[in-house]
Amino acid sequence: MKGRTIALDALEGTEAAALIVDGQLHDLLIDSDHPRPGTIYRAVAMRPMKGQGGMFLETPDGNAFLRQVKGLAPGDTLLVQVTGFAEPGKAIPVTTRILFKSRYAIVTPGAPGINVSRQIKDDDLRDELLGIAHEVMEGEDGLILRSSCASGHPQDIAEDIGAMAQLCAQVMADTTGGAETLVEGDGPHALAWREWDGDDIDSGAGSFERHSVLDMIEALTSPMVPLPGGGSMCIEPTRALVAVDINTGNDTSPAAGLKANMAALRELPRQLRLRGLGGQVLVDPAPAPKKDRRQMEQVLRAAFKQDATETILAGWTQLGLMELQRKRERLPLREVLK
């Protein structure tokens, strides 16, 4: 089935959203009881952590940890935003660089300037969007017009900018009082509307079953990932890292290792995204000569360019493993499905 379909449904009563591209599960969002990224707190500073360059903060959802603490003293109140999910036993990661993000606009308080996404190349459209922004925006806050503005209606874009600017003004002025949640982060359905483009949106009950999303999620519970050509990739998260093992299968040709590695590295970003895996990732490639490493790196970097989560190729270990560092932006699927 060709095209992009967004399915909005629930898994055992938990809100969820799936993006299906050409019949393949491309992205998956499932809600949890953890604080959502994007949540904004009025927090209270507790105590600094000497040697770690940070400070613990009190929030309504438990302790948070902030790294930028210059000029901050215990008892001070400040506004912070959740940047990701906390690892087990650790504090909620937060930042003071707050963003108000919607489908068409990102308002950046305290960072003046109006910018248009580089993905919008048409000069006339860029000028039109800047005109809309200057009419709506007031004050010293900044604005980023997202790439989705290229297909948006001018009135919708103006209303979106106005709503985000108003929310920003209200929240940034609310600095007095104890620890409090000021803005809840977006759930899966709101995130799907904000971040995904789809020709077809199925929000009716049972949409996951109609589009075979449940079967696709079931496949993700297995560590084995079949690859084109008969090879396979095994993805096994541990407490310290994510181990990825690439195998050639029954292919015994001289190029079997390179073919399996190429197929696995093209597929790896999607698998990590769907499984919610991040942190340190070690890839054990199928046997291949050292001269093929540069080609493998190029394929991997090209694949991760299509992925929104920041991922760095750190290099090769002495044992010939590829070492990656991926930002933890989601909860592991195995924890969400418990």
C-alpha cells in the first residue's frame, strides 16, 4: 500500500499513534505515566551537585536535574522544560531553554529574531511567511517558522503563531509560587498532528487493527530483524548499552558481509526509533574487510540524516565494532508495553 497513513488509536487504554509509510511502520508513539518531554514546570532549586556541574530541582513529578546553574541558589524558583525521559533511578532531565512548539511555529522566549526553515526554498513563499510573522508577533520573543508552513494555509499559520505567542507570554510571566506544572507536554495524538504529514488520517477506534499496526508492534518485541537477501540483525538492549549483531545468514558469497552490513545499517535508524532505544549503541558488523568501512559509514550517516533524533558515529573500536551515541528521547518499547 503506497502513501502515508496516520493511525490514531489506543493500546490497552493508553493513547498511541502510528505512522505507516508504503505499508511499513515508520514511527510509533505510545503514552506512558512518565512526565512527557515538552512539559514546563515552575521548579524550586534544591541543592547543587558538586563535581557534576548541576543542581537538583523540586517539581510536582519528582526531582529534576539541571546542568545550567550559573547564578542559581537553593530556594530560587525558575521555569524549566523536560527534554527527555529519565533513566531508571535518575532525575528528570530539564533545561531552562524553553520552546513553545506547534505544527507551524516554534516560539523562542528571550531569543529574538524571526527565521524560516531552510527546507522552504521558494523566496516568494519565504517573504509571505515573514510578512505573516511580523504582523502577528510582538515583543522580544523569537520565532521559527517550520517546514510544514510550506503546505499550510496563511490563516492557519497566523492563528498558530498567535496561539503560541500568547501561551509563551502567559507562561513566562508565571514565575512566583511553589513547584507547579504550567504546561503538559503533548501526547501521541497531538505529537502526530504536530510532527507528521499524512495523506490519510484514521482516528476511528480499531485503526491499529485495520492497518495491521498490532502485528507490526508484535514483530518489534523480537530482537531478530530479517534483512533483504537472507541476512538478519539482532538488537538487544542491556542496562549499559544497546548491542546490535549483524549476520549474513545462508549467503556464502564473497560480498555477503558487505551486503548484510549495508542492509542492516540502512534499517538501523528505523529499528532504534520504533524500539525507543538510545544511549550507547555498539554494532558488530558481519565479516567485511577494513576497506569497506568508509562505505559503511557513509550509508549509516545517510540513513541517520532522515532521523530526527541526534545520533553520533563515534568511530570504530579496536575489536572492529561501530560505536554510536544516540540521544535518549523516548522510553524503550519494552517498558511501555509492560
